[in-house]
Amino acid sequence: MPPSALYTAACEILQENDRGTYTVPTKGLYPFQWNWDSCLTALGQRHLDEARAWLEIATLLEHQWPDGMVPHIIFHQEDDGYFPGPQVWDTQRPTPTSGITQPPVLGFVLRRLFEQAQNRELAEQQVRALLPKAARWHQWFFSCRDPQHTGLVALLHPWEAGRDNSVDWDDAFRQVPTEGIQPYVRRDTQHVNAAERPTQQEYDRFLWLVQHFRNLGWDNTRLHEASPFRVVDPGFNAILLRSEMDLAWLAERLGQAELAATLHARMDRTQQAFASLWNAEQGQYQPYDRCRNQLIESFSIAGVLPLFAGVGSPEQQQAMAARVAHLRKQVQFGVPSHDPADARFDARRYWRGPVWLIMNYMVWDGLARHGFTAEAQQVVQDSLALIRNSGFAEYYDPLDGAPCGGTRFTWTAAMVLEFLKASPEAPLATSQAA
Ligand code: DGY
């Protein structure tokens, strides 16, 4: 498949999943607007229509909560093909939303949209409107998910990480009870092979947490202390830190010195706090269970994401690049979301091993920004090889490249447009003309 055909196929998927003011991740399995899906989708949309990309973000931020949180799902219309729907969340928002958040790639995306915009006037107008909302969301993270001011925020639900069933929190998640959950019927396994999705036990715990938070009225001043699940994920915190940096960059460009100074002070604290998660033996960062006050012995792709935020000394960055190489060399297609050498690795089960193009994108960016150019390019090549072999899947088996999860997936298509732009094999300028 030549680059021009990849480009055309990716554009078709973005258009097919476009609902006018927001984009669904895929038909059937995910029929609403998801937070980080939308932000990363905007990166792809900008190659087709910059105004549409800005609209994707503006729509998401219209549903920001009064306390500053940007929810992980916006239920724009009814669709009983997804569970748990708005009645289960019962968040009492004018347009129903979920009650938890998702990785804040927003700040990073805003900068990229702004910095590379063709339409400068539109970009400046959009960033002036969206930056205060993004900054409020970041403030919310540090007030509600880091009440002890450690510099690192905790996830209160695995869905917040976006890496729902990662090995990283197997033990921490087992502390969540399952008693008293209301009977429910899963919908995800009606769309996708159950062997590629989280287990029933995990779903019971996902639901217990939703019920628990709902019973607390979704009051974010109480949830952190009341949650039996509080995990500090290096991947999530790296994304937040990178977005903090990019919001600070934007604030400086727009002459908002006070906001830039606030962000810089927080960034310094976070950079320092990362040291507590470093594992020298593994050469990567590791998660921390804030309920039980202990580091978690799990070494997933999240532990190299700090490269994306420029965290660590040059030696630590070198070690993380070596970890990426270690992950890649055990599989046919990189980068697996969990180390295949770990007995808990599962090549097809969602976040326990499969390759995700959005992770590849952040790993690629992190490698490239630290000068690991050849390694970065290998990640792009693996990503495009997966698309050529298996189409635009939600995720892929790293051992044989089989497509897994949902099909014709929006953010996979968006990442392909980004990789085509970056790849010497196929500069987007050429493919766009095709
Ligand atoms: C799901 O339903 O699979 C999602 O990951 C939750 O956001």
C-alpha cells in the first residue's frame, strides 16, 4: 500500500466517524465522544481541515465541569450499544458525561495545532479561548488528585489511565471490592472478541468504583481520600507534565506571564517528584500504589513515557531508549504495551501486551526529541507496517500483527496521518497531493 493510499484510507475513517462537532472512536463499540481520543483525533483532522480540528477540542471543552474536570466521555446522544451509559454514571450534567477524567494530552495537542497551523489568525483566536479552560483542568488535577502536593497525581479509576486493564495495577486493583454492584450486561463483548477485552472480574471492579463515586455525589473534593484505588502512573504523569510544558509555552506566546510562571513552578516540582519512581535496575519508571504506600513491580510502556516529557538525566533517557529497544526486539511489531518477558503479558488482551499506535506516537516523539533518531524511525516503520498488514485496528498483537479490538479506528487513522507527515518514507506534503 503506497503512502498516498494510506493517506486516503486514513482520511476516509476520520470522515466516516465524524459526527459534525465531535468524532466517535469507532462505530458500535464507542458511540460517543471520548476525551483523549478526541484530542489525538484533532492532530489527524488538522491535515484535512484545521477549523474542524479546533472544533473537536472546543466541543470537548464545552462539557468541562464547574470544578475544572474535563470528563472522559460526553454522551452527546442516546445509544444503548455502550455500557455503562449515562444512567449508570448519573452525573447530573446538562449533557450527560461520565464522572472521571482521562490522560490530558490536550495541552500537547493545543501546542502542536497552534505551532504548525497554516491559518495563524484562527489558531491564535482558538488558543486564546481554549487555553484558560485547559489551564483550569490542569489546576483541577493538582487540587483534586494531588491533595498532599507531592507533584504527582493519582488515578482513581483504571479508566482514567486509558490503559484500563494494564498489568501495572493488578495488585492495587484487587483491593477494590465487588460486593453490592448492581446487575449489568456488558456491551463491549457484543462488539469485540471477549479474549481481547478486560475480564469480567475487572469489569465488576470498574463498576464498583463508579457506584462508589456516584454515591459520593461525584464530589471531587472527597473522591481522592475515599477511593480504595489510588495509583500514581508514570505514563499519565508524563502526559500531564508534557502538557503543562506545552501550556506554559503557549502562555508565553500569548503574553500570559502569570499563568506561565504558575505552570513552571508546578513543572519543577513534578520533574523532581519523578525521581521517586525511577527503577535503575530496569532502566525505566514504575508505578506507585498511593493507598498502600509502595512502589509497584510492573514495567510497562508507561514507564518509558517520561521520555515524552523530557524527564530524567541523559543517562536515564538513554536507559529508557534501551528499554524501548528491549521491548521491540522480543516481538515482530513494536512497541508492546507490556514487557513480553513478564509472565503476565497477554499479546491480545487490550492493554496487557498489544501495540497501540497512540503509544507509539508518544514514544516516537520522546525518542526523537532526545536525539534517538534511528530508534524513533523504527517505531514509525513498525506502526505503518501494522497498518499495511492489518488495517486501522484499535490495537494489534505485537507477535503476529493481528488486528484486535474495534475496527476502522479514528485515533489509529489520525496517528497514521501524523506518521506520514513525519516519515522520510512518505512526507505528508506528497501524499496530500495524491
Ligand atoms: C471502555 O469502555 O472500554 C473504555 O475504555 C472506558 O472508557
